[in-house]
Amino acid sequence: MISFDVVIAQTSGLRPIDLELWIANQWVRPDGDAGHYEFQDIDVARVRLIYELRDDLDVNEAALPVVLSLLDQLYDTRRRMRELGDAVGEIVPDDLRRALIDKLSGRRGLSNGR
């Protein structure tokens, strides 16, 4: 676990008031409460993402919730697709799996060119 002060120290240019606002807006959700926050690595990564969006990419504060929501949806979709791929790899017979791969890559598979 990483403390509030360590997150501030590790993120050059980040002000405590910014991080407090991001927590209040629930853009970052550390464990604990005010004065005793404990951040996990994933929380620190999100802090850096928000900081980069705002300061490096000039995403304004009003647009940040939308951008973060879209990124969250993208990451969730990628996770679910990975799970689907793993399930297909485990339970689908080899010939059907190859046909799926061929179809998804634009090649002809067992579907007779359809």
C-alpha cells in the first residue's frame, strides 16, 4: 500500500488539492479515508493517467469524467474479450477454433467462403 504523500511525491507536479479532488469525484478510489488513504498500484496508475490526460493532453476537467468512463469501458471490454478468448481456447475443438481464427482474420475457414 502506498500513502497519499508518497503518491504526491512520485507524481512530479501533482498537487495534494488535485488528488483530493479526484478522490472526492471518485475518479480514484483508494482504501481508507481522508488523512489515511492507502493506494494500490492500480490506483497510482490511474492517478498518473488522470494527470497525463489533464496536463499532457490538455483534457479539461469537465471532459475528464467522460474520457475516464470511455477508457473504463474499453478496458472492461478488452478484459471480457480476453476471457472469451481463453474460454474458446479451452472448450472449442481445434478445427472450430481454427475456423474462428480464419474467419476473424478474413481468411476462409470451414464456412465454405461465407
